Amino acid sequence: MSKTMLLKWMKEGQITIPTTLLSQYKQMKLNENELVLLLQLISHIDKGNEFPTPVELASTMTISASECSDLLRRLIQKGMIDIIDGSTKDGIRFEKYSLDSLWEKLIDSYLMDEKQKEANLSKQEETNLYTCFEQEFGRPLSPFECETLSMWMDDDQHDPVIIKSALREAVISGKLNFRYIDRILFDWKRNGIKTIEQAKSYGRKVRQHQQPKLKTKNENINKEPLPFYNWLEN
């Protein structure tokens, strides 16, 4: 291949498209022909041809100019592209294609997809949370306990991860009941505890503070007291 041909190839340029368009076009109810036509439009617009004809667009596709016209009409009806007025510096008016609507719909589709993923993840976390409690309690949760769990998440806005940490704290302290766990969560919220790391750090601090008191109470007992913290007495 000669240098002249390589230079010609390089001058053809490249088009930049969001990868999201490739992953979202089906959700946006676009088929493959419509997607390729949109890519052709992007390419022509990037090269300065803002209003390519169906013949120009179809010349590099496997469809006829007539089919291309039908696709363009369909894309306009779907609100993916628009024909708008433009003008030159000399005041000469002309028509051109606008892809603003396409990008807006792509953004909406992407945000909706991400919101659905978050909802699915949240639902999965809730399911795992119920399972975790039932495993620790060794039985199915009662309706009241299920409602309490739901209130912790919905009303008190506790993250499932934090609730699991409070459950773990209750297990360590040997006080496996919802009243005790609720007291832990209340105390953590009051002290701004929102992450596992903060919960662990706070737990260590309160136990260190509690240890001297436990040792005083047990000074006549030849046994090292367990560093548990009674949240119900806090």
C-alpha cells in the first residue's frame, strides 16, 4: 500500500460514539438498520455534511435510497433525530439534521438502566439481610420482626450493611434480640456511624472505655472479663 493511499485513509477520519449507544439501542427500541443509519448520519455530520440525502446515506449501506428515506422518517417519528433550520454567516438559510434528541434519549435510557440496576441490587441486599437474620436466629422471622427490619431500612434509612454490622455486634455480645440491635442502630445513628469501618472503630472505643469498669466489678474474681459492651445500658 502506497503512502498516498495511507494518507487518504487517514484523512477519512474517525467517528466517536458513546459505547452506551451500542448497549442501549435495543432498549431505545432501535433496530440494527436504524442504528447503522444513525452512525452514518454522525459520520456525515462530522465531515461537515449536515443534511446528507437518502442517496448519500444509502450508498454505503445495504439498503436502497427508498428504504433509507423510510428509516429517516421513522427515526424522526420516534423523536431520535430532528430537521432544524440553520444559516451561514452570510444569512443563507438551510436545513440540517440535529442529533440532540438522540443524545437526550440515550442519557434517559442510561439513567433508567442504572436506576433499575440499583433497585435490583437493593432488593438483593434486602433479601440477603433477611436470610442473614434468619440464619443467626436459627428460625424464620416473625411478621413483627420483618416489619422492624423494613422500618430500619425505609424509615430510619439504615444501610443493610450497617444493619448486618449491628446484628454481628449483638451476636458477639451474646444478646441476640431485636431490641438490643435497635439500640445499637440508634446509638450509631446518633454518633454518625454510616460505614462498617466506622462501626468497628466505634465498637473498639466503647469497649476500651467499658473495660476498666468491668475490671473494677470483677477485681476479686481471678478471671479476665470479656470486653463486651452493653448497648442497652448506654
